[in-house]
Amino acid sequence: MENLFEALILGIVEGLTEFLPVSSTGHLLLLGHFLGFESNGKSFEVLVQLGAILAITLVYFRRLLDIALRIPSDPAARRFVLGVLVAFLPAALIGALLHGFIKSVLFNPVIVCCTLIAGGLILLVVDDLELEEKHQDATTFPLAMYLKIGLIQCLAMVPGVSRSGSTIVGAMLLGASKRAAAEFSFFLAMPTMAGAFAYDLLKSYKTLTVDDVTLIAVGFVAAFVSALIVVRSFLDFVSKRGFAPFAWWRIIVGLFGLAGLWIHG
């Protein structure tokens, strides 16, 4: 029963943080460490993302359907789909090659705390820069820009960096507005997270027990509901407030995490 409650809390945290530039995986690893939550092969932290994937798909369903229906006749739709694929491939290739190393070595609370703090400082600097906003629409970035964003996203293989944070910062430095950068991070999240889910499931399904599946199911539902809330409000929030609140959150969590590790181990 205690594990179910912990899975519920971790699922809520996953959904709340997945699409914010704060690193959902970092939060899950850190919180799981202090709760004493141990998942089989660290699979819970990856597989629970399915809830967040379905939430973003539901919110963007009409736009996704519209793009899909226009693919046969609209070059712009085909170009955008190609752009998302180009941005997705680097993470897919590197993730497959380094899967074992990432989960066995980098899934470490100390690394998470340090990358949370470093990422927060970078986000503060970038948020304060007066960048030229040449691209206001996430569906019309140049193909080369999609590729560059995809390469930058690979930094998020290190837990605590944040997939959404790296793609948002990368897109802004390449000339996207804050809203367009955040929205493209949503689009790129769908294939990236779905690919990570499928690959981890393929690697771990033989070792998952009934209890593991139950915990993942609880986390999935919690992540789905909480992610719906975040996705519906995030774009308007960053358009008005920027990313500084998330940067300070990262720094505070990282510092408290290091303090907790120092005191309690």
C-alpha cells in the first residue's frame, strides 16, 4: 500500500514536470531516492511517461489530425512532419546506443542535483537575453533549425538537464519566440517520449512483475491527469512570465537535494 501511494505521488510529479523546463526524470529520481522508492531496473521513471504522452496527444489531437489530413496535399504539412522526424532522430540514435550507460551510471541523485542547478543558471541567463525572435510559429522553422534543436535535445540524456528545457533554450537561441520554442518542445516530446517508452519496455518487459505493472499503472493515471493541467496553461504562462520561475525552482530543488544527500545520504 505504501508503494502505491509513492507511485501516485511520483506519477503526479511526472505529469506536473514533464513539459516544464525542470527535468521530470530528475525530479522522479531525486524524490524516489528520498522516499526509498526502488523500481525494477529504473523502468518506472521511464514507463510512467506514457501518461504524459497521452495527455499532450489529447490536448493537441485536433492540430495533429489536421496536419495528418493535410500531408497528401500540403507541402507545409509534409515539411513540418519531416522537421519533427529530423529533430527526433539524434535522440533516438544516441538513446539506443547509450541506454545501459544512462540508466546504470547517470541515474544518480548527485548528478541530478548538479545538473538542476547548472540548468537553472543557464535558463536564467537565456531568459534575460534580448534575443531576436525570427520564428513565431513552431511549424515553420527551417529544417536545419529542427536538426540543431534535435541535437541540443540530446543533452537531456543526462537526468536533470531536462528534455523540454534543452529544446526550449536551443530553439530560443536559434531565433524562436518563447511561445514557439515551448510549443515545439511539446511536438517533439511526442515521438521522443513514445520512443523512450517503447525502447525501455522492449528491454525490461520480461523482468517486470505484477507489482511493477500495478505501480506503473497508478503512476500512469496520475501523470495523465496532472500533465493535462500543465499543458493547458504552460504556453500562456511563459508568454507572460518567461522561464525565470522555473530556473529558480531548479536551483532551489538542486540545492535542497544536495543538502539532503549530505545530511541523510
